[in-house]
Amino acid sequence: MSQRISRAYKIAKTFLTYGLDEIIPARWLPWSLRIGRYGLFWMPNKHKQKSAGARLRLALESLGPVWVKFGQMLSTRRDLLPPDIANELAKLQDKVRAFPGEQAQQLIEKALGLQHINDAFDDFSVQPLASASIAQVHTARLKHGDDAGADVVIKVIRPDIRADIDADLRLMETLAGVLARHLPDGRRLKPKEVVKEYRKTLLDELDLLREAGNAIQLKRNFENSPLLYIPTVYSDYSRHNVMVMERIDGIPVSDVDTLMAMGVNMKILAERGVEVFFTQVFRDSFFHADMHPGNIFVSRDNPDNPSYLGIDFGIVGTLNREDKRYLAENFLAFFNRDYRKVAELHVDSGWVPAHINVEEFESAIRTVCEPIFNKPLAEISFGHVLVNLFNTARRFEMEVQPQLVLLQKTLLYVEGLGRTLYPQLDLWQTAKPFLEKWMKEQLGWRAVVRSLQENAPFWAEKLPEMPTLLYDYLKSQRPQALAQQQLLAQMSEVQQRQSRQIGWAAVTCGLIISTTILYVTEQPLWLVASTAAVAVLCGAVLWRRKNS
């Protein structure tokens, strides 16, 4: 608890000493917080000479990787932020303050068991090529093996980063618990589940062997594809905190001026970005979930038919078959403006409670979504749309789906990327044909044929065994039938025995009661004795039957 209090104090102090409270309009702050700010007079703004964007970037940098990741996501939402703030936050994508290159070299040597870095690499650069929130990269050339002389980058995890991440995550879990208990929307928003999902993805990003496996899978998925190129990972040189991969030569996707100067077809580039996203999600069920501009480059080859280069695969997302199908049906219904279908799908999937009035939900969705159709991204106020969608979700008790948080974040990145490259992009018309094709492949005769093809090896293996299996099954049924008959006979005999015992017990109890009544009413002694004798005899018979 003391650690959480200490971390909360540090966060508050950072926000105040960088003057972030001054960025928020005063009308948005309740009177209690304004009075509290005056009370914390010993934490003045020490960076008044810097712009608001620079202060926000520096504050997020100083708080560590969890906050840097948040800033990276915000940097893609230029429609929600002033240009100066968006430009500053964009620096968090690959220009985070680096740690000493000599220290990185020592970490690489220790991880790979090298006496010196020159034992495995030539021309190792102590100066980092780029530095991000979790790790930084250095350039070198391979010295041995079939790929000797190949230009590579060596990615190394920042030292002692785990303690800061754990502290922030514990604080986030505490805040999530408070929100879940006290906010009216706490149950619907599932803050605890969302933080749990975020913890998993963030800790996964600290394991570079996992990232290497993700890169290899993505490269296999897009082998020989004109859409996306994934650099080669050199697994022999990769460890939990170090990864070596092919160095690529591309133009940062955020460098629009250079792309236009090279004559890159921006319309095709933007459309391919959308296609890459939907291909990963619906074809492969395995998608790059950290597609901010710092991780995406454009190939210098063939500007008229451009392709993407991807890096940084620490965060990937997956979807199960059920969620994927519901998403595809929702997208298609949305693109076709079938709001009734969208409402019904939300109820069927359990995302909206069953007691919600479907007609009212349909009308609310139409009210929010209809104005944005047939408009390019440049003319859509997504900030306004998101606010309205949030209010609609709250009104109809729609629950947050933690397994879809990564997908939602990635979709924001893709939309922000499209806005930067080609603001006239029609996101809906670009995605719709792809989804229609995917749905046709999942349903109807094509799906049946594909299922038969996929399962043909299995049935080819099992088919010769079927006659033997059928014979063995029929043969085993006769002994089982006889055993069942014997069991039923035994049960019937036990029931009959129990019935007889109950009868003798009833007669014995009746005789005992009769004897007692005859004795109390002073009936002749011979009658009392006779009744008692019969009762004793019946009791003896009952005892013998019970123990026989």
C-alpha cells in the first residue's frame, strides 16, 4: 500500500510540476480540485517556458513506459488534439530518452554469453538508432554464419524497467477497483478486467523471445505479399531481453512530406493500410496490435505500388472464431446501414443485456452513425462520434469486452494512419468488399468445401478403421446389455426385499402400540401377553430378514 501511495504522489507531483493542470480548462475542474491545487503550493510549474505539448510529452516520459504507451496512442488522434500537442506526442514513438549505449552493450554481451560484442558483431554502434518506452535498438553487422555481413538491429530491454511497470500496474489495479465500486458505469466498463488485460499485454512485451515468435508468425502470414514485409529474425541471437533482426530501409509512415516528394501513391498506401488490418484480423486471427506510426515504414521500392514494412511485434492480438464472426457481421451490417441487424447482434452476443428494447437501441445507433456515412475521414469529427457512441453505450448498458480492447486500440491507430496519409480515404468502402469476400468464404458451399479439404487427411486416416471400429462397438454392446439386465434384476430384488421389510416393520410397530394401549387400559393379562408375544415374533422375523 505504501508503494502505491508513493507512486500516486509521484504522478500527482509530476503532473503539477510540468503544469499539466493548466492545460485542462478551469470549467472542467470541480471546485474541490481547484482548491486542492492551491493547497499544493510547494509543487509549482517548473517548465513554464515550454509549450503545453512539450510539457505533456516530458511528463509522460518521466512517468515511465505505461504512460508513454498512453501518449503514443493519443498521438494518432490528431482530430482530438491541437497540432502542437499531437506533434510533441509523436516524438514518444521512437524518440524517448535513451539509456547509455555502453550499458546496452554490457546487457547484450551478458545475454549472449560474449566476452566482447565484437565476438559476434561487427560495427556495433554504441549510439542507439532509436529509443522507445520499453527498449532501444543499436545497429551492427553479423560476423558469422550464412548471413555474415548482413545489416541487423539489436533490440535490448531497458534495465530495471520491471519495478516501475509493476508499481504503475498495481496503482492502476487499485484505481480500477475504486472505479468499479463507485462509478455508476463501473460494472459495464469493467475497469478491473481491462487493467488485467493490459497487464498481460504489457508484460508480454518485456519478453523478446515472445516478440521474436510473433515476428516469425507474421512473416509467414505475409510471405510474398505485396501489402506488408516483416524483417527476418535471427533466433540464434535472441534471448528474453535481447533480439536481433534484419535492418530495414524504409521511410517512416509519418513522414508524409518525404513520401509525397518520392511520388508515393498515397491513396493506394492508405487503402492498403486498411487491407492489412482486416487481413490480419479476419484471415489470420493474429494482428499487430501496436501499429502506431513509429512502428510502420513504407518501402522505397515501387512508389506507384507501395508496400509497408513493420517492426516491433511485442503486442499482438488474437480473436476466437465466435468473436471474429460477430465482429464481421457487425461491420457488414454497419457498412450496409442495417442498424436493426447491428442491434440484434449486440443482444445475441451478450454485449447488450437481453431486456434492452431492440427498437430503441437501433434508433440510437442510427442517430449516431448515419451522419458520418459517405464522408471522407477529413470531414468526420470522430471526437464527436466517439462521445455520442459512449453515451449510447452507457444508456443501453453495453458492457466493455476486455478481449476486444487491443482490437479497438489498433483500429484507432489504423484510422489515425489513414487520416494522416490520405484524408479523403473512404474507410467504409475500402473495408466493405474485403469483409463481404471473407463472409462468403466462411458461409455457404465454399466454407463446406474448405472444411472438407482441411479435414480430408484426418478422415483419410480414419476411414479404413471404420469397419473394425463399428464391429468392435456392436460386439461390446451385447455384454453391456446382459450386464444391464443383471443390474436391473438385482435392483428389482433389492426393492422387493425392502418392501417386505417395510411391511414387517409396520406390523411390528402396530403390535407394539396395540400392546401398550391394552396394558394402559387394563385389559385382561392374557390378551396383553398374546399381543406382546406376536410383536416379539414379528420383530424377530424382521431382524432375520434384514441381516440375511
